[in-house]
Amino acid sequence: MKRLLFILSFVIICHVGYSQDILVKNGTLITITDGVKENTDILIRNGKISQIAKGIKAPSGVEVIDAEGMYIMPGIIDAHSHLGIDAVNEATDPNTAHVWVGDALNPYDVGIYRALAGGVTTSHAMHGSANAVGGQCETIKHRWGVHDPEELRMIGAPRTIKFALGENPMRVHGEGRGLTPRTRMGMEQVFRKSFADGQAYMDAWNDYNSGKVKTPPAYDLKMQTMADILKGEILIHCHSYRADEILMLMDVLSDYGVKNITFQHVNEGFKVAPELAAFGAHASVFSDWWAYKFEVYYSTAYNATILAKNGVVTSINSDSRELIRHLYHEAAKTQKYGDLSDNEALKMITINPAIQLGIDKEVGSLEKGKDGDLAIFNKHPLSIYAIPQKTIVDGHIRFDIDNDMDDIRLDVDPTETIPAYIETQSHGGHSCGDGCMQGVAEHLLHKH
Amino acid sequence: MQVTGNYSIGSTIDKHQIFKNRRIIANISLNWILRIFTIMNRTIRAISFIALFCFLSFMGNSQNSDEPAVITAKFVIQNVHIIAKPGTPASFGSVLIEDGMIKQVGRAVTIPFDAEIIDGDSMYVYAGFIDALSHTGVKKSDTDDDRPKVKNPGYPPNDVAGITPELSAFDFISHKEKSIKDMRGQGFGISHVVPHGRLFPGQGAIILLDGNNADEMTIKKNTSTYSQFKGARGMYPQTIIGQMAKWREMYRSASYAKKHNSSFATNPVGIKRPSYDKAIEALIPVVDKKQKVYFKASKAMEISRAMALQKDLGFSIVLSDVKQATHAIKSIKASKADILLSISLPKEEKKDEDKKKEEKDKVSDSKVIEGSTIGAPLSAKEVEKKKKEHKAKSKKEKKKKKKKDPEKERLEARKKAAVAEYVSQAAMLEKNNIPFSFSFIDSKAKDLHPNIRRMIAAGLSEKTALAALTTEPAKLLGISNIAGTIEKGKLANIVMTDKPYFEEKSKINYVFVEGTPFKTEVKKKKKKSEDGADGSADIVGKWTYEMNIPMPDNTGVILIEKTDDTYKVSIASVDDLTDFEEIEDIELDGNNLVFDFDVTDGMTMNVEMDLNFDGESFEGTVTAGQFGTFDMSGSRESKTPKF
Amino acid sequence: MKYLYINIIVLAGLLLGCTSSIHSQITKKASYGNFIIKNATIVTVTKGTFEGSVTIQDGIISGVSKSGSKDKTVMEGGATIIDAKGMYVYPGMIDGGTHIGLGEIGAVSLTQDYNELGDFIPHMQALTAVNPSSVNIPVNRIAGVTTALACPDGGLFPGTAALIHLHGYTPEQMFAGFKAPILNFPASGKRGRWDRRSEEDVKKDEEKANKKLNDIWTKAKQYTKIDSLATAKNKKKAGFNPQMDALMPVIRNEMPLLIVVNKDSDIKAAIKWVETQNVKAIFMGVAEGWRVAEEIAKAEIPVIVGPVLDNPRRASDPYEINYANPGILAKAGVQVAIRTNETENVRNLPYNAGFAATYGMGIDEALKAITINPAQIFGLGDKLGSIEKGKIANLIICTGDPFETKTDVKHVFINGWNIPMESRQTLLYDEFLDRSPGMNK
């Protein structure tokens, strides 16, 4: 009997993710790019939004959700997270451009489901910030229920790479190992050398491939990645805090003709907002984190507002297994710190992060032809009283509050009956700051 | 049953008498040890322990010096049920073994005059089992447990970082390793063995589980490349992402090196001489698909990552030591990857768990009594009163506890289902027509029989199970023409059992390895009246032990206490009888007590003892980390475990 | 080595110098005196919600009256009048557990004053180390948190916590009248995802801690007994033992013990311990309280739950269980307060309460959990936590529901002081929203 119950519960999971065609009727659509449409229907076919209109008749075989009184917004996007990956930092060198967290995807991370339960459908699974040039990142869709890590990838999303400035790489390599960089001066030179080497590598291969040189250069995945950045094939997402280091990196990038960059965290971005805007750099910030280390002491929760008002494409990110569960609330804080309008606030967790990840043609707003990613709330998502009801990814209902099982694990450890109790560390002064330092050998970290 | 041969399965036959000089070697080594000892700080017991075993690994095997000489190399197994290969019905007949090969099989076997005859009436013979992947007989390399320091952890030398595809298991084979005896005892005649190590430990060898040195044992060497997701310590490639990058980099470098080499060989003019890199060079056979990569991929994510590398780079893969493939079956089938299942399975839920739980509750309750008396001292009356109150309370609580906890029930059901999923994976592969063999990287030889029976109970057919032990690994390893079935002309690797192998009480009587018979020791079972009600031996007391090592400090004391169902062992060496190593929660299996502990001093060494008790004495072995396995014995001084 | 040490001292000096040179976090002074808040919707928490006015005199709420009532507000010596039409008056929010004032910059250890060396140091006084000039304080109080429990942390008995008002120039000025030692109850769970201890090791550590706890308690009881006898016999007490002195009021039930405990089985063990030792206890953290809510209610132990915005502790737990935890406890009959366990972001207290409200606690109960409940738990129910005549004038005036992020807090009163609504974060906003010069020099 128990066994039967168990099987049934899995049938439910499978059912949750079954259909790719859905009609959501009578809701208030927050389209982000085309205003708020009350009492409107949205039809998803084959995983894509196929129609937004009033009174759409359900095609046969399409599941209908009555969303009267509900608010429907595009699936929330987190431009900075470490969910769904088994490794965050390969903290062995100031430049680890050759590693890629897309190699460590793990669809069994229950954090993915918990993020879905907060309306988040897409996240940017990032390498950590131990190294100046960190590893490559992966944009994932929260297709909870799949077992194959390949199915987490957002196919077509551009390649991205993590850079990091300031204290973290300085602490790991400079203080920890006596290797440059130990200062922000050294930091600049690490980048300059990495780009110069990448340029030389690219040139050497061009010479070989064009027959100019007969000897093939030694294969080097790290330099290959640097070359790909120079070619503009990889978007940079740079962990940064202080105004001076942000200006430094923009200078270096200018010298090498690299344009695509989103500064992550960027707590002092507000100080150089005009420069960021002029460069075309984006900013992805915390709603209110500060003071967890010296380089974020001179922060202000008004950062997002100042950046946005200065014309910088700005998003609010989580960098946390906890915050990602309520990014709608984090975005809402921009209304406390700067009185942003509802749409300005919601852009920070939808279309803006989509732009930063290069996926704004696919996701980030409710538009015909875009992915069928929806977050359905019972109240306006910027209200503290809003509860996500259903989260739809590519037309699949991946989270449904009415079908939410208490234990949603997909991978059960056959050696433990009651899953281990683990004290969380998301509060009480974010020990080493951001989630970015996961996996860095403890002996390298200075206990705070 | 009538048996004329008399070889112990534990002892190899000294065909070539190469240990004539054993005594001399022993004396030299002893002197060495004593000299070192005078220099060493003797108070550090752990170090002396390690040093001792270091030197011992040079020593000869002293246990079979009194073996009788070999009389004949011809054997006839008479009147047995022969299961020539998986899926064929047993046929009754005899098997003639000559010069290590199967000479004749069938009803009409001519018996040579000089053959030893083994009457196998009502017994069963199978082709000797083939272990598709393990570390059987392979020593750990010396550096593996160290944590070497490198100046620049981003660019460590390959060999320091565990990138050693050029190493060969052949060079690490020791015929004295206990694992050989263990595997042979379970019916194996051939193992495909690979080195220990990290990401790229090295290349495999196919060996016979008998012989006096690697040369004698080896059938083929450098047959495969072994890889596992095990990072370097404190240096690149450390994490899984580093390992994946390093894999790609190594493979692609090998592809380019191959190209470079060949264009240089064709016409070197104007081409820089290719620099030699042993690690990259060693991977060229992988690029050429001359070697398959045996990729240890136990858990679901490891399977997908290994397959991702394979898809990306295109080498031939054997997914190895697989434990959790249920959700990858489709992609495994599509990729046509070979697959080796780990023989280890998660433990089945114990039925008497509820009983244990109650006991636990009792323990925590008694803790409270203790707590209550801790405060202000209570009078005897008060204590009585408290106890009564407590009893009443705990009765109430017990009643309450009998109420079902839906959360716990749910979690228990999920765990049970998870265990079932692991156990039924072999049957699932069979259902999907995916052939597989078994590997023993993370498991013990003795797990084979009970676990394969669990797999069969979960739907695996006996035919496929037997194939996974014989014909499938033979095919995969390219030795079908010499092993895997009982056929004329093949290697005389044969397992003989008293009942059909897959029956619960089936016991292996003989294992032939290339014609050499090994008889299993029948452990004497003590009468129940003398021992515990469950048939387990009475082992409580103070014992002295002696290890079969030429050291002054080779003796010591073992105290064994019984606590409920388990035992607690305290052990100390004679050189410091104040420093007891304590090991708890040990289970006694009949008269067999196995336990291990770590000795730490700078580096950590695991010491495992496997002791068989017989009345007032015991015999057994001690395995000291990578340094080898040695005999030990002991006797009881008193029945009170006090020093 | 010595030079290194000196260097560190110098560095620390520089850092601290840095901090103190910008310690004026506000450009205006707080003002004191008589205030009349008119035409506001007053959410008293204890006596209903109505339109009316509140008067403040000598740091005390001197009057609360409904609109149209006959009570005339008369203030001798005049008063500052605040017309709060369309706005709301709430009691100042109380955070039941923080490190505020004790920590400045997370990763700079020399700015962290809540974790002293030692496992048994209940005599360490949080109040001693509260830095009235911490940048954190103005940042958080203008969000409406007027009072917070500043807690030491670390070992088994990490010190004595103190309730402080988030305004004042000396710790004594800030002290809000409640102190109690903290006990980190022996934990049987893993300390974090990085905790690699085996289950056995965890158990061993727990047992060790339990034994230590019971040893300490036995001694503390004996010590107290001796102390009582000494007093009764008018004799001198032996020796200097500040640790035991700090526990004496708890042994005598004159002071509660703050017990930090989170895991279900630990909570049960803590309840038994409290009953056995007859301790007046307050539980803190209580992350898995939802699983043992009835037991806590039965034991009548009040709890300070939080953070609410936190992940479940086990992979098999329901995703929303930490949001729902305070509500489940409250429904079971437990007296619930909420804490953030924060240092620099105590300002998120209303949002922790807001999530609790949304996920089952309800707005009224959640509001109580950050106002009257903590006040009562700390034995200050007659002084704090509601808008009532005679209570300390800790109140806020805001544009709406303080749980909503759209709501702006317009005025904050602490101890009757009208606090300037600025902090370094608002000053930076003012300076940089429209930076001059902009791009050009």
C-alpha cells in the first residue's frame, strides 16, 4: 500500500511537468514590455507564448488554468546564482577561464524547486569569485523533475564567464598563496596579461590555420577561452564592488575592444553610474546586502535606483539559495529605497537580467513568440502578501502550490532515512559575504 | 565427496621456489628497521607503526614455506554438473585439466594415469568468474596519501596532480595482496585491474589471480585507460569543473600531438620538433580508440558527466562501477557505451530497527534521570519518587510514540524505494537489452554472492547474472577465446560449488586458476552451547596478539567488550600499553571479527584487522594501509576485558 | 613575528580610526520635548486601531486619544505638532535577536565584538561592546526598528545579551532594561554544508557538550546555594567567579535563560532540560519548532523565531516551512517573537514578519511578534511594544502597512527622541543620485 502511495506521488510529479500547451485565462498580465493587461488570457503552445488576448478559446487538448484575480508575470530571472551545480570555485589559479560550471550541473538540487516556488524560471549558475578570471557559467532553466543535467541548460543562451575583482581573489591568491594579485594594482595586470596571452594564442592559431606557420601551437583551453572572449563570443559577468576597480576593468576592456560586460554586486556602482552607462555596462545588484566586508561598507540600498535612473540596465540578483526564493520581494525593496514604479521594479528581475544574459529575445517579458515561462501570483508580486501559485517553464507547470509535495527530492540517498539536518548560514552576517566563495579551501579563508 | 588434493585456497603454490633467500632478506630488513628505530623518536607510536609496515612490504611471504611440492599439473573433476556457459542447462560429466588448460569436457573423459582425481559428485562447475574492473592485487602508489606542496597550484606537474595515464597497473601488482586471495575465494580467476590514483590513475592489466609475481600473473597489460572523478588536493584540477576541463585539455592535446607527430614524421622540414610528454603520449591510444576508457561513474551525475565527455570527445567508454543508472538507461542505450555495475548495494532496512529505536529512547530517558540528579543532591526517597514519575511518564510517551508519524513513514518509504531502485538496476538493464559485467572498485569480494542474489530477487535472470560474471567480461576484455566458458582449449579457470551457485547456501569448494586448484577452507563452526545463542563465538576478554612481522614490538594487548549486540575493541602495542586505540560498534559474524581504525600522525593510515576466533585463540590478518597484509594470531589471557 | 603583530595593531588602529572619523552618520540632531501626532490612524497593537492623536512628553507616551473624544490635548510649554493625516502610527519594532552594535564589517574580525574566546563565558556583557556610533544603527532604525536584542554568539555560554534602543550616545543611554545570558544548546545537527563531521562525531560532540552543560549547571547550583548561605550567615563568599555570578540570577529564576536551539530533537531535549533544571527559558532560533510546536506550547516556553526568511534545514522539508514556522507555533499556543539574527540588515524585520503573516500567521499576530510579544517575553510588557499611555515613546509614523515595501517610514521616535530620518545610505543617495560633476570634470 505504501509502495502504491509512493508510486502515485511520482505520477503526480510527472503529471506536473506533462503538458507543453497551456491557456491561462482571466488573469492580470504584467507583460513588462507592454504594460499591464487586466482580465486577459495568455496561450502557450509548444512551449512558446502564442497569443495574448481577451477571451481566447481553448484549442482542444490544451489545459486551461483559470487565473481570475491572479497576477501573471514573466518567469523571474536571476542573473547571479549558484544553484544546480556541484562545484562553484576551482580556486587553484588567478585565471581559470578553462573551467565551466556547465560541467557540474545537478538537476537534483532541491534549491531549484525552492526557487521555482518563488516564481524563478531561469537562473545564471555562476562560477565563484575566488579567481580574477573565474570559470565559465551556465544559464539554466528550472525544469525541475528532469534527471538529465543536459535538460537544465537553456539552449541558445550565450556563453558567459565570471570575472572577479577586489578582496576575494586578493585574499585567495595574494594573501593565501603569495601569488599576484594581492592588491587592486596587481588585479589590473592579471587581466592585462590574460588578455595579451589570449590575443597571442589567437594569433598563433590564425598563423597555423592559414598555413603561415607549420608548427601547431600547444593546445591551451584557458587561452582558447580568453581568445573567445576577445572575439566577443562570451559575455563577461564581473564580481565587483568598488568604484575604482570597476573603472579599471572598463579601461582594460576598452584597450582590448571587449564590450559585453555586466558588473555583478557592484555595490559602489552608484558612484560611477554615469561611467557605466557611457560604457554600456550593465549592473546586477543586491537589494540591500552590505557591510559583510570592507569593500561593501560604503554601500547604499539605493544603489539599484541610482543606477537605473542614470540609464544603466540594472537587475536585482540573489547570489543565495535563500534570496532566490523571493526575488519578487527583493525587487520590491527598490520601492522602499528609491520609490521605483512597479514596472521599473519588476524589470529588475525579468527583462533586465534577460538582457544581461543575452536571452532577452527568448525570455523576460510576456510577448508572443517568447518562451512560455510564467509566474502566477495570488496578489501583486510586489506585495509582501503575494504567494506564488504556479510556475510554468516552457509551458510545463513545474511548481503548483496545489500539487506541492512536502518532500520533493528526486534523488534519495539510500543510506539515510531522515535527511541530515543542516544549519543554514544565510543570515547573521553573511560570513564571507556572498555565495561566491563556496568551495574555496577553508585554510585560505580568514575567519571573520 | 572425496578429495585427494590438499591445497589451501589461502596459499599460492610455490611453483618456482623463488624465496630461497627469504631468510637473508628478512635479516637485512630487520637490521634496517632496528637502525632506523634508534634514530626515531620512539614515543611516536604511529610513525613506528608506519615505518614498520613500510619495511615489511619488502619482506617475503613467510606463510607458505612449508607447502608440499607440486605433484602433478593434471586434474580430473569427476561426475559434476557442468554449466559450460550462461543459459545452457547443466550437463553431467567430467572435466580434464592439463597444463592449465581444459583438455576434455563431457561424459567420456579419458583419465590420465598421473592425474589427481577430484570427485565432484553432485557438485556444480562454472567457468571461473572474471572481474571486469578492480584494484585486485594492485598496491597503492606511495605518494597517493600525501599532500604534496606545489609552488604554483594552477600549474602543478602532472604526476603530482594525479594525471598519470602513463602508469601501468602491471608495475603495481603484488601477488601478496590480500585482495587476490579474497577475489579468488569468491570464484574469480581473472581480474582486470587498474592502478589507484586520481583523475588519470593509469592503464589496466588483465591478470590471473595466481602467480608469484606480476609477470606470471599477467595475461595482457596496458589494455585500457582508467579514469575517475577524483581531483587533486589543493591544486588544479581540484573540483569536478577542473577535472572536466583537464580531461578535455588532455584529450585534445593528445589529438593535436598525434597530428603534430605524424606531420613531423612525414616531413620534419620547417616543423618544430614535437616535445615529448609522457602523459599526453599515453593518451594517444585512447584517441586512436585502441584503448577504451574505463570511467568510474557510480552516481547518476558522474554517469552523465562521463557520458558528456565521451559525447564531446568521441573516445570509447566503459561506464564503470555504476551504482545509479536507472535514469540514464535511455542515454546509455543510445550511446552504446559499455557498462560495469558495481557489486555493492545499499544496505537493506533492518527489521529489528523498531526494537533499536526503543532502546535508543530508553537511553535518552535515562540521560534525563541522570540530569535530574545532577542539580541539588536528592535524597534516596526523592530519587525513588523521580524514578517512578519518570517511569509513568515514559510509559505515556511510549504510548504516544506508537502513534504513527506520517512524515517519518513517508521518509522511510522513500528510502526503501531508493534502495529498491539500486537493487533492481541490473534487472532493468537486462530488460533493456543492455549487456553488463560487474566491477569491484568500491566493494568487497564477499559482497558478491549476497548482492547478486538480491539483484536476482529483484528480477535479474540467473543467465544474465552468470553472463555478467563470465562471458560478458570476457567479451569486453577481448579474452573470450581463452576464458568465460568451460570449453576445450580454454584456460582451466573453474569454480566448483556444492549447490547451484545462485542458491542461498551455495558454497564454493574449489577454484581453479589456470589449472591450479585452490580449495576453500571450511570454517569450523562452534557448537551453539558454548557460544552465544545466535551461534556467534564468545570472544569477550583480554587477549594478547602477535603479528607475523620481524619486529621487537610485534605483540600487544586486545581488550574485547560486548555492548548489546556489538563489540568494543581496545588495542595497544606492547611499546606503549597506556595508549589504547578504541573501536566501537563492531559486529561479530559467527567467529569472524573485522574492524578497522586510523592511525594518524602527520599522515593517516588505515589498519584493518580480520580475526577468526576459535575458543581461546584467534588467527587472522592485519592490513596496514597500502603496505600490505600480514598474519596475526593471539590467545586469551582472561575473560575479563580489563588491563 | 613581533613586527607582524605590531603591523596588525597599526592596521586595526587605522581601520578603527577610519570608522570613527566618519562616525557622524547623520547631519541633523535628534530632538526631544513635547510632540503631538495628530490625525493619524493609530495601530496600538493592544487596544485596537483607530484615528486619533498621540502625545509624547518626557520620553513617554503621555496620551492616546480617539478623534472626536473629549480628551483635550494640553501640553505645558507647547509642543511640536506633526500632522499625520493619511498616515499610521505603530509601536517601534523590536527585533528579538541581532548582533547590532556588536559588529561593523563582517569579514574584518577586529570589528566583530560578539564572539569572545571561550566556551563558558556568560559574564561577557554585550552591552559593554555595543558601539553607539555604529554605522549600522541609523541605517536600521529609520526603517522603524527602534529596539533590538544585541546577542553575543559563539560557544556554549557565549555571554549575556542586552536589549538596546537604537539611539543614544552611550550604551547606558541605549539600554532598554533587559539582559539575559545565552545558552547555545548542544546541537546534534551539522553546522553547515561545509561540516564534514561524521554522524558519530556529531553525536560525540553533542554528548560532550551535554556533559559540560550539566557539569556547569551542577556547579552553578552549588555556587548559588553557597552564595545564599553566605548572605544568610553574613559571611564572605569565596573567590572571584564572574561566570557563576552571571548565571546566579538564572538559577534563582530572577532572570530567564536565552536558549538558542533549532533542530527538532534538540528542542525536545532542551524542553526536558528546562523542566528538569527548573529554568525560566526563552528559546531562540527554533527553526524546526513547527515539528514540535505542541511540545513547546505545553512547556509554556516563549520563543524568538527566526530568521523567517531562511531555507528549510533538510532537503526533504516543505519549501515554505520556515515562512510558516512562526504561524504554526503561534497557532499551537506558543508566545512568538521574531528575530532577524542580523547585524547590518535588522531593517528587514518587518519583512520577516510580513512573510510570517502571509504564510499562515496573519497580520495581527505577526505584528505582535515584533512589538508586544518580545516586550512581554523580555518582561517589559508595561513599557514597550504598544501605543499606550505611560509607555516609552518608541513609535513610528509611516505611510501604510509597515510590512509592505512600498510603505515609507516618515518619523521614528525612540525614548521620545524624534530621530532624523537619515543615515549614511540616504546621504549617499542624496549625493549620488544626480552626481556633480557627472561625466565631465
